[in-house]
Amino acid sequence: MFALFVDQLWLAELCFGLALGLLVSSLLVSLYEIMISTKAIEAELADIVAKGR
């Protein structure tokens, strides 16, 4: 916001692009963590089912 106020459009665009890139990378890391958690839950459920038989 300050970059726009002082009429530095290139800096504002750079900051926005960087923030957008960090947001996308954060979403990708979250998806990766969800995949890891899903595999862990599947392994636990498989153990529970195996012990029940």
C-alpha cells in the first residue's frame, strides 16, 4: 500500500507478485501435508482392522 502511496507502481507490483507466489506455495505445502495425514490415517485404520480380525 505504501508503495502505491509514494507512486512506486513497480514496487507495488513486485510485492503483490511475491505475496501471491507465497500464498500459492503455502497452499501447495498444505495439500502435501493433507496427503501425508491421509496416508497416516489409512495406515492406522488398516492396523485397527487387522487387529479386529
